[in-house]
Amino acid sequence: MNAVLELKPSEEILMRQASTERALVIDHVSKHFGGPSKLSMPGKKPGKRVAAVDDISLSVGRGEIYGVLGANGSGKSTLIRLVSTLLLPDSGSVRVFDHDVVTDERKVQRLINRVSVEASLFKKLSPMENLIYAARLYGVETGNARLEIVRILKALGIPESRIGQSVEKMSRGMQQKVSIARALLTSPVMLLLDEPTTGLDPRSKKDVQRFVLDLRDTHDATILLTSHDMQEADALCDRLAILDKGKIILEGTSLELKEDYANRHGLAALPTLEDVFMEATGHGLDQEDEDNEDTEGGGP
């Protein structure tokens, strides 16, 4: 299936989009890696030029949780980096609450925060010390920050007794929760979650997923989420896009995508989201795209 499937949005999504502004508009954006470069070593053959993101357009309404699904190397992490200003698009435009990520970089950075699959923390410091440091960088008053830090960490399932212990003594799941708490501390109006629950135990996953929903519902946050977890995407996302080789090949709500699959195959019961994904891409989430596998993890 090569064309983007255009499905009629559900009434709930239409109401959300009609009553809110555009939080994110990506317009014909492309990003390439490899190929000839001024920095290439003399006499060394340049690598193949690969489109990590290939002419992508999408729009996310304020307050939506928008999911991006794709195998390793499909372009989803590159897309997140483009929105977060860590990468510049080769063509097209990305606008966050009507601010261009290239010309209004600083304004965009004040509106967003990003959580990646790897928690980047000062391992010798405690969660409280890590988050106080982040609060000072963002100009958050220390006294207020301490109270908010305890509230967020406890909501994510970290006992108050662990908040003063060094991060290196915590499990990977707890470290990732601290990383998520750091992103939430600045109250971003847009949160970019790049596979935030990958590698977490089931309980930690549920803690994070529950907090993501709470953040959207109580703080009016817009969330762009990439995930390998089909159940997670099903449970959290208002709408989904499936990426393959840098292109959006399907877009719609989870229910719409399943109903379309069932109708085309004459099924009485709805398929799983994984069934939809595998038919659309021709492979599973664990299969890497050979053309893009060296580019998706690259960049900042």
C-alpha cells in the first residue's frame, strides 16, 4: 500500500480539531543523510544519500496525542528531532504553535520539551538534584520547583524515599521516569516523547502512560509520541500515522484504521493494530529498514 489512506475522522476528533488551534503543522518536510559532503575525506567514496524523512505533511490539533509508528529506521526519530529543532529540514517547513522551527528556534524551544528512549541524567546526582538543576536552567523558582518535583515523581510511581538517592542506584525504568519528570517540570505546551517506555517493565509503562493521559487532560498539553508498542499507541493516541521508509503510508484513528482493514478483508471482528501495521509496511516493528538503519539513530 503506497498511498496515504484518507479516512473520515471520528466525531470526537473533529470536535477537538474544530475547537482548537493547530499545535503542529509539518508541511512537505524532507531530511536526507549521507551523500557527498564538504567534510568527506579526500579519496573516500561518499555514502549513499538516503531520505530519512521524505515529503511528510501532517497537522496536530492542540490537546491531541498524535502517535507515529514505524520500524527502526523508518524516520520517526528523525521527525521528532526536526520538530525539536535538533535537526534542520532540507525542504518544507515545521511550525509549532505558528512558530517556525528554523526562524523562530528560541520561541519553539520555550514551548516544547523532549524525552528520548535513553535517559540522559547526571548519574551521581539524585533525582531531586537533577531536576533542581533543570529547573534553574529554565528559570523556575527553586522553592516551588521542589514541591512540584516531589508531586511529579510520586505521580510517576517513584517513592519519596528514593528521591534523594543517586540516580545510578535506580533501575532503568526509574531513571526514565526521572527523565520524563524533568521534561514535565517546565510545563511544556508540547511534549515530544520518542519511545519513552521502550525497555520499561509493565508497571512502569502503565505509570508513564497514565501520567501522559493526565498531562493532556489536566494541563492542555499536546503530545507527539513515537512508539514500538501497539497496545500503547492504541490506548493513548487520538490519531496515528504509520511511517515506512520516511513516508506516511497510513493516517487516522486506531479504530478507523482497523475498520478499514476489516471492511477490505470482509472480517466480522476488528483486527489488531499490529495486523494493520504489518499489511501496510510488509514487515513487523522489529525489522529494520536497510536503507535507513544507519541514519535514524544519527544526528543530535
